Amino acid sequence: MKMKSLFFAIVLMMALVLTGAAMAATTVTTASDLISAAAAGGDVVLGANIDLGDSTVKVSAVTTSIDLNGYTLSGSTSKNTANTEMIVVEKGGTLTITDSKGTGKATYVYTGPSDNYSYTHNTVTNNQATLIIDGANLENLTNVSSQISYVVDTRTNGTLGDATTTIKGDSVINSPY
């Protein structure tokens, strides 16, 4: 009987340890930590406002969840030499963006010259992947005429494959352009 009780106690302890490890989220406070954690997959929680500048968070072939946690994730660029995005979810990746506090937001802005729609400047680009926005506020504040800018750009590139975007609650705001 003691062996049986010991066995169940060990199994219970292992289950609790594994459950705790699976539930542990990575808290990030810098742009480089966010970029690394999102690329690795798993649950990521902002622990401060983070300005990415013109860096990009990329999620490829992993499942990642980013909780804004009441903070602001921002990015901006004046580069107009290629498509730009603050966050990109690549084919095979899944990204969920949430805000557990309800006061955070993800915001991006292009501040460069106007030039006849050569490139897009997006807050989030879903490139044949899965994107879920659940209770998070996203903005694209680009206000430059003749520029293409989206809060969420769902790229399927014609016949290359599907992209799935699900938006639940809160707001997705795009500027006049």
C-alpha cells in the first residue's frame, strides 16, 4: 500500500511540475527580448512599454501568444525601400495577440516620403499563417498620402495559400491613408 501511495504522489508531483512549466510565460521588457521570445514560440507577456523602432517581430513555424498586458508595443519607420511591418506571421506560424489588462495597444507608423504606392507599411502582416487578435487594440497611424498602410495585411499572394485572421473584441484602427 505504501508503494502505491508513493507512486501516486510521485505522479502527482510530476504532473504539477509539468503543468507549471507549460504555463510559465516569458515576460519581456526590451525589443530584442520580445523578438527572441516570439520567434521561439510560447506565451510572451510585455512587462513594459516596448518601442521596436524599425525592427520586426517574426513568428515562423511556431505558435506564439503575445499579451500586451496593458502596455504599448510601438514601431515606426521612415524607410521606403521595401515593405515594412511591425509584426509578421509567416507561413506555418500561429500568433495570438491579447491584452489581459485592456489598456494596452500595438501601434505602428510610417513617417517617410510619399511615393506612388510602392510599398506597404503594416502593423501586422499575416503571410499565409494564422493570426488571432483577441481583445487587443491595434493601430496604424500612417498619415502620408499615396502610401499603402494596413493594421492587418492578410497576404495570400494569389494562389500560394490561405491566411486566416480572426478578430475578437476591441479595435483595429487605420489612419486616413
